[in-house]
Amino acid sequence: MTTRRIALIAHDRKKQDLLEWADHNSELLAEHMLYATGTTGRMLSDELGLRVTCFQSGPLGGDQQIGALIAAGKLDLLVFFTDPMQPQPHDPDVKALIRIAVVWNIPIACNRASADFLITSPLLHDYHDDVALASI
């Protein structure tokens, strides 16, 4: 089995959704290396017992730290439960993170349905992308 490097992020009003999703998938997630922005990571670690490397809170630079992992080729999957109904004070950082994930061909899940598809895909264990930047 391939160990994947997965980032987990959620806007404030989506943190409970991410927690419930992660709880439902905790055994599978525990097999991988998990990264998260500050509040989300502490929540996943404290409430579910998952081993999570925590960065700063999103508005304090955590989104950019996750983006740096992507740019360094050290992230395989981004689960980012966004809240499209609320303005985000750090919206430029959020857009930059999503942009860098798209540029580097990183799969992105922005809600429970897309996260379920990604985490249950057989490609989670078998896929290896050697052409991530072929289009640049």
C-alpha cells in the first residue's frame, strides 16, 4: 500500500462536517501522513486521535504553508471543506492554495461528496503521477 500525504483544511463553519467525515474515515486516514492548518489539525488530533502535523491557522499563513508543501512535491491530496456562503478575510490565500493545487495536479475535495470519492478511489493506493507539471 502507498502512504499518501493528505492535507485537511476546513473553514470555520465547515469544521464539524470535516470532523464527522474524518471520524467516518479515521481508520483509512490513520494509514496516511496527515497535515492540517492549526485549528482543524488540533481538532482532528484531540477529538479523533489522528496523528496530524499542524501548521498555522489558515488566516495566519497555514494555507500558504500547505501550498509550500504542494510546490515542494510533498503533498498528494487536498481535502479543503470550503464555505462558499461566507466571505473569508484570507480569500486571496485560499485562492492561491487552490491555484497551486491545480497547477501541480493535486486532487482537491471541497465537500464531503468529493472527499468520499477521492478517499475511496482505488487510485488512492495505485496512482503515481509522473507528469504533474507537463503542461507548464
